[in-house]
Amino acid sequence: MKRYDCLKIIVQHLTNDLIIANVGGPRREWRDLTSHPILPIAALGLCSSVGLGLALALPHRRVLVLDGDGSILLNLSHFATAGVHPAGNLIHIVFDNGHYESSGAYPTNTLSGKVVLAQVALACGIPRAVQVNTIEDFASAYEAALGGQGPVVIVAKVEVNPAFPKGVPDPQPSMDPIEYAIQFARHIEKTEGIRVRKAPRDVFPQLRW
């Protein structure tokens, strides 16, 4: 199945969800489908940790993490943290195509078939983790995740996007990470009625501005 088709299903069910994503393919395809705010994390492996922190900080908001196999392999300890500190409002989608797609489509260890990420999540105490191989199964798993208690991990076995040819890295995003972060912070401030960003004078009051 294609990641793009999975994202279309997610977009159909959007409410006031907070979306954390990898900076590569999921970010590009998400922007093609919807203007719903998204925070792409440029540091490989950390979107899962950022998503968990956000879910714990705002337990009344559903948080959706759009991750990849290369990313979660770099931060497998996230599963242990999420198992010990569960967030009932967290849905973690891992798009597993067996490759580091956006950095040149080189293979990851999941391509071997020996590394089963859903089983790793379960072994770390994640109460609900499943691997799906068809778009129909993805739709069913995602709808079940929406109606139940998290954290939930859905590992979607997807194809490598041909838009990312082997050996050719993903081009830089049109908007830099700081702009994405500011827009996302403004979205939370607007929808939560809280202040997220602080002016420099509030952070360093001892300095003369």
C-alpha cells in the first residue's frame, strides 16, 4: 500500500488533532492533502518523543505521530518510555517501507523481516500495537484506534515512494523548521487559550532590551 493513501484516510477523520511528523515524505504528502497544522521534526528519531511529550502535556487532545521505520529504529527506547509513561491520547503511526527514503532510499533493518516493530512495541508495554499490510486493514486499525484508549502503535507496511529515487536525498522543505514551529505554537495557543511562546525579555529578564 501507499503511504499517501493511508494519509488520506487519516485526513478524512481529522478533528482538532495535533500532528507531529518526520520532515521527509510524510510532511510533503501531508501538505499536499490538507492545510491542517503540522509540526515536522528535522532530527531523525525524535518525532515520537516530541509526540509523547505533547500528548502527556495536553491529555485532552489527540496527538498523532507520523513516523518512519528509519526514524523509530534510531529511537527504539521511545517504545520503552511510552510503555512506562502511557498517553491515552497518543496514536503512533510508523510507515515502514524498509528504507531511509528521504535521505537516499537506502535499506533499513526492517527490510530483512527479522525486525518486527509492532512486536517490539508490545514487548515494551505498549498495550495496543499492530502491523497492517493492506489499505483496508490500515483503515480498520486506524478507526479502532480513534475509538479506543491509547497509546496505540500502527505499523503500516508501505511502498517506497518513487518520488524519492535511490541515492537522491529529499530536497529541503519550502518552509524552514523554525517557521513550522512558530506556526504550530500559534495553533496551540489559539486552540488552547494558553501561551506557548515567550518573548526574549520574559526568558532573560536580567538583560536590558
